[in-house]
Amino acid sequence: MPPALHSALGLLALTALAWALGEKRHATGWKSAWPTAWPMVWRTAAVGLGLQALLAVVLLKAPGSQQVFVWLNGLVLALGDATRAGTGFVFGYLGGGQLPFEEPYPGAGFVLAFQALPIVLVMSALSAVLFYWRILPWVVHGFSWVLRRAFGIGGAVGVAAAANVFVGMVEAPLLVRPYLARLSRSELFMVMTVGMATIAGTVIVLYATFLGGHVDGALGHLLAASLISAPAGLMIARLMVPPDGSAPAETTDGPDPEFTMPPPEARSTMDAVVKGTANGLTLFLNIIAMLVVFVALVHLVDQMLALLPSVAGAELSLERLLGWIMAPVTWLIGIPWEQAQTAGALMGTKTILNELLAYLKLSQLPDGALDERSRLIMTYALCGFANFGSLGIMLGGLTAMMPERRAEIVGLGLKSIVSGTLATLMTGAMVGALTW
């Protein structure tokens, strides 16, 4: 089977799986009344797949798109150099400054916490400045307009979904906080799903730094992944939790939230830099703590699994188990079967732990473990916050904003991990269908 056709069939299979896992399937089953139920299903699937395909073609195949990726890659390098200038000044050779000794091997002087992770601080400050200058809000509004027209969703859902491409899963709903309490169950699930299916701009450059030597134009691909996953998430969410029709969409006929967004918290550009840096510091410390704890827990689990009998001449490990479990899923999106266990281990790491560790593992794979096409597919499939750690962050943020809907939010929590994972898998399959 041609690889592109393989991925295209995977797209259809994932769409069918989302419907099969959905609520109220009796209302959209084969025996339901055709005039009322099935048009919504077909329209949702057609619009979702069509918009994903359009974005993928424009971002990956349009004339000049590769030049944009090259430009973005140069931006990553420039941000990395600027960050190392700061870390080298503060931390000396630990932060990338001149080494006082000769490296025994290339990369021996690299320290993750002092050389790679601090780029989160710089990106957080830059994001705060761009929001203060009202540049990012206008970009968010433009993308939300496309999503609202395509899916017929309300303004609050469109803005929150579009904002998730650039900010975190808690910051995005804050932009439309006055409207959250009026969201229907289906709309609330859309917001949660898109949050799980995308990553924040504050970490996107960090992940691009990890992948820089392994995936050409890594930053461009990660940005494209979040953009393509937004309509994928809306489609999956609507199939899994369809609107019941009992309550109107809260913002379809109401005022456009873009014009009532809260004003920037910062009072000046320098104030935005200071507040953005402070927010970035919290994220920076959380990432360091998370890495230490999760790597330690994985090592502890591996030690316990090593006590069990060997399988196929090798000790059991969490990575091998996750690879076996997720291999069929990664094969479905277009990964060759002989590489599916390696890709499955990455997908399992991303789901059980987080995408940061998964991207680190992807960057450390030996040559030949995944071919170039498979690396590209996995770059897209891993690009989302759908994991158990992020679920805790989302539940904490949304329940604080909507305490009266706590039970409903918690009830949709695990389902949002599934929907977010399906969305990023669809994005990987879409890229696979366009790559041969």
C-alpha cells in the first residue's frame, strides 16, 4: 500500500473511532432519522477534514512555505543565541559560555537546565510584549474567524480555540472568561479538547531546539501542527460530544468577544517584560521539577519491571510496554510496522508522562530507528498537551473559573485526553497523507 494512502485511510479510521467513542450514538446511529442526525455528522467530518487538509497544503506545499520554515528556523537559532548570551553571562560555561577546559567529546559541556530550558523565560517575556502591543490578539481573532465560519461555533469558543495555538490551555479560556459559564456541554468540551490538542507558544521554541538537528524546519512544523490540530480538535470534540440542541450556542448571536477582551494587564512594554519573565520563571521551575520527578519515576518503574522474566531476550521496560500498546495506533497513521514500536513508545511517553519527554526521546533516537517521513509524522502526532499532568492543570484552571460546573468539567476530563490524542494523531496522519 502506498504510504500516503495508508495515512489517508488512517484519517478515516480515526474519524470513525471518534464517532464510535461519542456520546448519544443512538442519535446518530445508522437507524436514526436521516434528516436530523446524519447531516450534522457528515458536515462536521467534512468540514474538519477539509479545513485540516487546506491548512496542511497551504502550510506544507504552497510555494514559499519552505522558505517560511527556513526563516522560522533562523528565528529559533537567533532566539537560542540570544538566550545563551544571557545564560552564559549569568551561569558562565554552565550556561553556554566559553569552557575553561577541553571537552572530552562533542556536547559534553551541555547542561539542559542552564542552556536549553531558559529559552522559556525569553519566550514568555516576548509573548507578554506581543499581547501588550495587541499583535497576538489580532492574530487570534483572525484565526478564530476562520474556525467560527467553518464550524458554525460561537465567538467565545472560536476565540478560545484559536488562542490555544499561541498560549496555554488555561490562559486561552481566560480571554473569554465572562462567556464560559454560558457554554453548552458540547462547547465546553471543544475548548478542553483544543487545549489538549495544541501546545503553547512559550514552549514551542524549546521543543524546536530539541528537534533542530533531526527535523528540518522544526519550529515551522510545530507551529503548523498546532494550527492544523485546532480544527481537528473541534471536529473530534463535536463527534464525541455532539450538541444536544436544547440550548443555543451562547455567542452565535451575541457580541464578539474579541471586542470585549480584557485589556492587557501590563501598563507598559517594560511592565509586560517583567510580568512575562515572572510567569516564565514559574513555568521554567515547573519544567525542571517535572523532568526530575518523571525521569526518576520512569527509572523506578523500569527497575521493578526488570525483576520480571525477560521477553525476547531483553528486560521489560516502560518504554517497551508503551511501544507494544501504542504500536497499532502509530501504524494506523502511516508509520511502517517495523518502526511502529519505536513510534508507539514515543506516543505512550507523551500520553502517560508528557510531550517534553517524548520530544527529548525523539531527538535522542539513533539513526535508522525512524526514517525521515516517520520522524516528521511523529513531530506532528506528539504536538499536544494531552497527558495526565496537563489534565490536572486544566481541571484546576477551569474549575477555578467555573466552580459551579466543577462536576461537569471533571466528568469530561479523561475524555478530553482521548479527544486531544485523537486530534494530534489525525494531524500526523494528515501530514503523512501529503508526504511520500
